[in-house]
Amino acid sequence: MSVLVGRPAPDFTAAAVLGSGEIVDSFSLSDAIKGKKAVVFFYPLDFTFVCPSELIAFDKRYDEFVKRGVEVIGVSIDSQFSHNAWRNTPVNQGGIGPVKYTLVADVKHEICQAYDVEHPEAGVAFRGSFLIDEAGMVRHQVVNDLPLGRNIDEMLRMVDALAFHEEHGEVCPAGWTQGKSGMDASPEGVAKYLAEKSEEL
């Protein structure tokens, strides 16, 4: 499995269902996220089990991502028509409802292969999540096996940590959350931080 952190996020163009419900034939990642941060997340299949809980959790936090200037884009190997049907299925019937972000159709498996998250036997994507900065570089990635649902609040924490580092130049120690102190990336900064905060770690 590749580590994409520190590398440009693989670009792609594919059919998709936008957050508005419009179906498009040529959704371009680079066009959609130009000059913005983005979270690109992969999931195995529409109309399955863990997946709707994750997509609904992303939708419930969508406004928090938007407040931070972050595009959210979901990808699976299903067609745009399957995505559309799933969006049009009520939550209490196993659907996800009209989620507010784009769902991309990776029917040729080219995108999950480019991000190296394709399951070697099942032929679907692992639960991979990628945080991309304004320059198109991957700054964080996490990949879960199929049975393990991800924590969407942790992705928001990573967005906040990246923004804090970009604004202040400091690094974010273990368990950092918005409002907490950062650390100067120097021997003196480490010593100062640990002297004051080691009991909180």
C-alpha cells in the first residue's frame, strides 16, 4: 500500500452525482478543489452496511467542513446511477438521503487504484481517507479495513491541525485539538511544551 502523504493527490475525471443531485459525466478533482483543501474518501459499495453510517456522518458534519473551506468528495466503484438511487432512498430504508457532497463513480477502478486503496481480493475500495491541501498535496491519510468504520470527527481534527500549523508555523503534539497549545519544532520548544503539558498527554 502506497503512502501518498507529501505527494500530489492523483487527479481524476469521472462521472459523479453532485451535492445538488445533478448527475455529471465529467467531474474533475483538480477543478473542484482548486485553491481549496479537500477530503477525498473511499468506501466499498452503495447499499451496504457500514458505508451508510459513514456517509451520513460526513453529511451531518458537512457544514463544519465547509466552514473550514474544505471540499468533501466520496468515491466508490458504483455507477453514478447507483449513487443517485442511494441518495434517493430514505435513511430508514437503508439509504443515505440527499447528502450535500459529491459522490464519484469509479466504475473502472482507476481512482481507487491510483490512491492504492483497492482490496486485493474483494475488488472494492478500502475505507481510505485523504486530506489534501490548497496546493493539491496529500497531508494526511488513513486506511481502514472493510469492517472498521472511520471517525469523521478525527478528520475534522486533522483539518484543524493543518490549518493551525499553516497559520502559526508550530507543530501539533499528540491529542492536539483546536484551542490547545502547539509546539515550536525545536529542542527548546519540545522541552518547554513537555515541561508545561506532559501531564496532559
